[in-house]
Amino acid sequence: MFPKSTKTLITVVAVTLVLLATPSSANAGAGDLSTARAATARFHRLEAANAAGYTILVRDLAGITCIASPGLGVMGIHYVNGSALGDAVLDPAKPEALVYQPRPNGKLRLVALEYIVFQGAWLQAGNTSGPTLFGQPLKLIPMGNRYGLPPFYEIHAWIWQHNPAGIFKDFNPRGTCGDDETDDND
């Protein structure tokens, strides 16, 4: 019915369309990251974040608010939205925590988002495997963690500061807790 060259062209086009429609690990969750960025752009001002419910300043068991790990880097200062915790819902547009780092002028800079779900709530909701978001599995933080919390799953998304270790890594080697001049302004 079609000449051989036309059939070959149709086959190539069809294969190309299938490949373009199949998400790769490089772009998995890219739309969700765009959603997260759009939903949190207004939180560059801490006052706006506080007004939206991000009012709980996280302290670890030692009273530390700017979370860092020698050799790994810095997370920063976490503000949690208490009404977002406790359920088994992970919504790219509604992170459970916003992560800030101090600037030399004393103001805070939004650098990352953190999504958190307690393991108990996740299992109670009938889930049989660990949660994923942005095409990535969340990391299980076991009992005995530095916050004194029950086991929870979490993932960071460094959408407001470049993280050379990776966008979904917990710590950013280029981050700062204000005690050095490594503040990354890109």
C-alpha cells in the first residue's frame, strides 16, 4: 500500500514519538519540580512563609537550628507547616518544610524544600512500599534520629540553590550556616 521508504519513515516517526513520550531518569518529575517552584516562589520572604503556616522552627535534640554535617555540607534552617504533617499525602505544591540558609546580612534565603511523611502514617494508609516523589524514592530516617522523631520518610528538593551533590541530596556542600563565606548566590 505504501512504498517501502514511506513505511520506514512512518516507523521512525512512531519510534521517535514513543521515545519522546517515555520519561527518562534525567527528566522524571520535571513537571512536579516546576509545580513545586511555582507554588513556593512566594516564600522567598520568610514573612510570607510564616503567613502560610510555615511557623515551626525545627531544632534538633542538641538545640541546633541550622543543620549541617561536616564533610557533607549544609541543609539549613527548616520551617515546618504543622498542618501538613501527620498525613500520608505528598504534594509537590505543598512541601512539609521550607529550608533556608542565612546570608551575611542576617536575612534568610530560601534554598530547598523538604517533603516529609511519617512511616506510621504511610503504613496506616495501606501503602506497602516506600513513598516516591519527583520520580525518586524518599529516604527512611529511622528511630533514634537527631530530632527525636518517630521514623519518617523525607526528600529534599534543592530548587532554589544549586546543589553540586544532586538536587535530591540531603546536604549541600556549597551551603552555609552563616559561619563562613561559602554562600552560593546562584
